[in-house]
Amino acid sequence: MSLLVHAYQIAESIDLKQFKTAFTAAIYQADNDELFYEIEENKLLYVFKYGIVCFCNYNEMQTTALIQIIKPYCKNLLDERLSEEFEIETNSARMKFGYNKIDIVNPDTEMLRLIMLNVSQSVALDHYSRQTDILLEETNRHTQKLEFKGSLDLSGINLKKYIGRTLNLKNRIAENLYIFDSPEETWEDENLNKLDIGLKKTFDLQSRFRDIQEGLQIVKENLELFKDLLQYRNSTQLEWIIIILILVEVINLFVEKIFH
């Protein structure tokens, strides 16, 4: 039997508390970060607070209908949905990982949940990678202006907003991605542990996560430089203001002495 998993990044975040109250299907597992529903046998729904919805064994019409139900509980809906598809082949002789596919022996709910979790984390990585790339492109524009003009075309307020965007992205990644952590269920079950390790390798999660971290570190280092340059520019402006004020005072004294 073949099962198809689809994960979609539909928003920046989803209010799980409100959705849980409104959506009355049977919950298999729930906490502050995620809700996992077993609607029917092998028909599963996974909702994450960081804006991802994952489906197992749903057709396109059913998926679209459920996303419409979830939309009212979303914050900052995305114009462009990132998604990933993953195929599960059951009743295989042994566990085998392939490109966007896995063969497993006897699927149970925990195994399917673990697969859906990893597919969802992969989509989240795509989302955060794009946001990191946008920050890097913006950083590169400022550094190029600095190289060719010798000055930074960035105000203090815009720099603070820029720093805020970077810090918020870092915080969301730290809160929502557990690439290096395995679910507790894998600690006591050898098959689940093997599945989790294999999925992380299949989706290249750890390497992609490190790429994002390195990109954000580059942005952070550039922001520190920009901040120092702006502080120097502001202190230089302040020094010139003081010099001008002193000069005006000296001129006033000189004029008073001449005319009195």
C-alpha cells in the first residue's frame, strides 16, 4: 500500500489553542507546539504552531478543504506556499530510504507521525532558508554601497528594524526547529530511532540547518559593523555640532568686543 504525505507552510504561525477548541476530531498527541490527529486509520493530520500543516493519505480536494478550515487561526498567511511531498510504501521486506520515498515494513501511527514530522521540518527549513537569503541579499547591498561609496546608506531606525528582523528570525528558528533533537519515542524504540536517523539524512536536515545558522551569523557580523559605523558617524556629527557651537560663541564674543 502507498501513502502520500504532503506538508505545506501556509503562514508564519497558527494559533493551536483556538484551532484545537474549534476542530473536534480525535487528537492522538498534543502540546503547545503541535497537534496530531488520527482522523481514520492511516489518515492523519499534523498542525504545527510555526505555520505548517502536514497531511497523510489525503487527496487534493480534502487537503484544500482542511487548509480553508485552518486559515482563520493563522497569523500572516503566506502568498506563496512552500510544500513537500513524500511517498511511503508499506509492507516492504525491510526499511529502505529513497529519493522522496521510504519503504517500511509494518507502519504504525508513531512511525507515520515521525515521517510527517521530518517532512514538516524540511519544509520549515526551506521557509527559513528563504528568509535568511533575503537578509543576506540586503546585507550584500549595503556592503557593496560601502565598498563603492565609502559610506553606509542606512539610518539608525532602519538599522534597528533590520536587527529586529534578524533576531526575530533567529528566535523563531530556535523555538520551532529541533533538527538535532529526536522525539522521546525514539529513545526506547530501535526501529523509530533508525527511522529518525534515516529521515534526517534523507532530508539533509542538519546540513541545511547549519547553512541557515552560518548565513545568520554572517548577517549578525555585518550588523555589528554597520552599528559601529553608525555610532562613529553619529559621534562625528556630534563633534562637529559642538565645534560649530563653540565657533558661534567665539564669533559672538568677538562681535560684542568690537561694537562695545
